[in-house]
Amino acid sequence: MASCPDGTYADASSGDCLSCDASCLACSSASTCSTCPSASYLSNSGLCDLCGSTCTACDNVNYLANATAPDVVSCTACTSPLLVSNGNCVPTCPNGTFVAVTSCSACPVGCTACVSYKSCTLCSAGYSLSMGTCIALQCAPVSGDGNANWTQTATNTNATGTCLAGYVGSPTRTCSSSATFGPVVNPCLPVVTAPVATSSSCNGTVLAASLTSANSTNSIVLTLTTSIASCFVLGKPAKISWSTAAPLPGNASLANVTSSTLSINKGLLPPGSYTFVANVTATSTAGVVQSASASTTITVSPLPPVALFVNNVAQTAAAYDQTLNVNGEAQ
């Protein structure tokens, strides 16, 4: 089939060239335009509609969104001397825009008025004009306000301070449009150091200590038991030391004993009473220090007399001495 001339289309049933709708420059059917004349646009109805009296070119930004969607016309060219601004034809460009040939373009960020993109004449709040450029103002760094240090901060934004040594908190403040810091919210407060105590509680648990002893013929075994909550020993193990109420005989010393069990050889101790003291110190993660001690007294009895035999008769050591002659011979 021969192609049809402009303004007509080929009818599918007859093969004849039939006229397009009067609004069309070209069409594919009597109700569907494919090309529109100047100053008109393709409507969602399928035909061409006029842009408007001041528009010389336009688009339907809602074209074919759906069958019933309304047309949304945006001018792309206007009759002189009008200018295109956001799809409309206006006599002058609005604030914050400048004339770019036949349309209005937005000034850069911070400019409320400009003659070109690189030449501002007025800046918005929080900006300072310098040689045609609007430069964002910033709050200068500050030290010590609210017991915190503050870094350089852009205007109209929130800043977070860093607490000084010995202080804790989450301080914030706003850098205003005039590049000045506002009042400090949640200022840093001094760190409270818990005092050293001997009976403070840790999560409700008081550090306590007790001693149990096992006294056998040849040795004494002391075992220290403590009620240390987990918050005391996390990262800071408890420290244990031993001592006696009175010095031990000879060179005996407990200075290097740090375990919770103490074993003593009775053979090293003369008869008598000995008081042993166990000390335990624990520190919590919050810095709370607790100390506790426990003591117990152990009695070391004299060893029983050693039986000696003379002529197969058991005698005490004293009686045996009386049986020796001057030469040390038994009678």
C-alpha cells in the first residue's frame, strides 16, 4: 500500500487515506495524533491541544500517565519578552533566580538574589557575601563552655561538645544563623569518684570474707571464702593477702601468699595459739573499692611424749634419762 500524505492516515479496512483530526499534524488514526503543530502538545485524549496564548512551545509532563489523567502543561518557550520560569511564562524572574537568555535559572545555594550563577548580590541568613559569592557562616571553635570543647560548626546546625577531662555528659547546642552558639543543653558534669569503703554494696552485694580451717596432725589448711559480686571482679581481679596477729617464729613469712588457700606445716610452729588474718580487696568497674577481712585462731598443741624402750619396757624420755649411767650406757 502506498504511504498516505501528511494530514492523512491509511484506513485498515478500506486501505484508503483518510484525513487526520484537524488538531493533528500527523496521525495513526482518526482519534490518535502522532505529531502536533507548533504551540500545541499531545493530550492524554490522543489529540493535540494548544499550549496557551503566551507559550510558543510546551510539553505535557503527564502524557500517557493513564487514560483519565489530566494534562499537565509545562511551557518550554514563551512569546517575547516573557521568560520561562518553572513551566510558566513570566515577565520577570522571581527572587532567587536570574535571566538566562529566555528562561529563569536558580541562583546558587545561599543566594537570594543574583545576576548570574557566579555573581550573587544578596545572601540568605547564615551566609556572607564575598566577591559575588555567598559563603556559609560558621560558629568558631569554643573551649570550656558547659565544661566542654566545641568545634567549628556550620550555621543552623546542631553541635555536640566533647567533655573536658574529669567531666562526663552529652552536651549539645545550636549554631544560629548569625554564627553564634546558643545555650548548652545537657552540660558536662564532674565525674563523681566513689570513695574507698570497707562495706559499700555492689549491686546490692556487700563484700564479705570468712575463713574455714582444717586442722590435721601435721598441717593446718585455711581456706578464704568471699562474696564478691561480678561487678567487683570484671577486669579488676580481687587481691588477697595473709598476715598474723603476731609475728611467726623464725623467718616464717606470709608476704608472698596471694591465693585463697593457706597451708601451714605444724612442725614449723612451736606450741601455742596463732591468729591468722586474710584480707581481700576488690574494685568495681565504677571505681568502688571494698575491703574485707576474716580471721581465725589456731591452737598448736605440744607433740605427745615419745615412748622409748629399755629392755622391751616402754618408758618416757625423762625416765629413760634416769637409767643412763655416767658413760651414757643403759643400766
